[in-house]
Amino acid sequence: MDCDYYGTGLHKWVLAPVGTGLLYVRKEKIGEIWPLMGAGKHLDNNIRKFEKIGTHPASPRNAITEALTFQESIGVARKAARFR
């Protein structure tokens, strides 16, 4: 897609639980953005600094893997054909 930033909710197109999402930040841009919560200096240019969100349940994050496995079993071609 050749973009600098991309964020999306995973519940809509991947059927992951509500509240799960994905954030892409071009590597050169990571250092320019402050994380939502404090992160150590060693994470200044690391995408993992955006994972610091405090205490949260693990089950929605674990369910993302299952949702992606399900999507891969369907396949992009079958999904596209159904949408058309």
C-alpha cells in the first residue's frame, strides 16, 4: 500500500473480537510518534512501544490468531467471489 501509517479494526474484515485492531507505522516514522502510555527509552524506535496499554484481558488478543487461521482456511479468492 506504500503508506506511512495504517490502522484498522480487526472485527470487521477478519472476524476477530470487537476491540482488537492493527497498527502499521513505517519504520522511519516510529520515532516521531509518542506512545499512548510511557515506554522505555530503548523502545523509542521500536513498534513494540505502542503495545504498552496497561492491564487488559489476553483472550481477545489470543483470538486474533484463531480468526486469522479461519480467514486463511477460507482464502482470499473465495471471499472476493462471495463479495462480488
